[in-house]
Amino acid sequence: MKRFEFSLDRLLRVKRQLERLAELEQRRALEAAEQARAALQGLRDQLTRISDQFAASVGRAMMPYQWASASDLAERLGKSIHGAEQAVAQAEQKLLTAAQERAQLATEVEAISTLRQQQWDLWRQEAQKADQDRLDEVGLRLWQNARDEAEANGVEYDKPDSGAETGAEAVA
């Protein structure tokens, strides 16, 4: 019997490689999202510190340029925070897309692997049947040869319903 061959083996290898690449892409997207969140949190912390400094300055005299500088800094931080929030949203969207792509590839790999296993099981059953058929054929030939030899020597061999001795007894 010919050896097992699965026609979709190349496709399975390619899909597995794509799945590994998708996993790496998902990890990169996760790291990028975490970095974007950390950057956003850093900007919010900085805004909180400036806010606390303003709150501590309430009731004290400040020069106009100090107020203008602090106000300008707070406004720039607000814009930076807005940009960082958008970056977080984009990074999370890329992470979601990467996770979906990986899940899709994992499903395809699983489906092809299951099909391969089913075909392997079927091939193995057919191979076992072919082996058994060969063994049966060998056994039958041996029996026929023994019967022919026994008949040539004038010994009865396995006649049905006669109550005669069996082939194994006749040979012995």
C-alpha cells in the first residue's frame, strides 16, 4: 500500500506559518497598545501635577507671564492628551484586528488539521485491512497447500458435515 499523502499538507504548513506570524503581530499590537496607554497616563499625570501646582498658587500673586506660560503648557498638554487618546484607540483597534486575524487563522489550521487526522485514520484503517487481506490470503494458500498435500497422500481433509478429522489433525 502506498504511503499516506495529504493533498493539503502544503496549505496546512503555510496556514501554520501565517498563524505564527499573526501571533507575533498580535503581540506587537499588544505592546504598542500598552505603550500608548502608558504614554497617555504619563501625560495625564503631568497635567495633574500642573493642576496641583495651580491649585497651590491660588491666592498668591503670580506674574502675568507665569499665568500665560502655565496656561499655554496646560493647553499643549490637553492637545497632547487628545492625540494620545487617539493613538490608544488606534492601537487598540490594531490589537483587535490582529486578534481576529489570528483567531481566523487558528480556526482554519484546526479545520485542516482535523481533516488531515480524519484522512490519516481512514488511510490507517485501509492499510490495516489490506494487511489483514494479505495475511488471510497467505493463510488460505497455506491451508490449500496443506489440503492438496494431504489429499495427494490419501488423507481426508476438512470435509464439511462428515465428522472427519480437521486439517490440523490430518497433518499431525
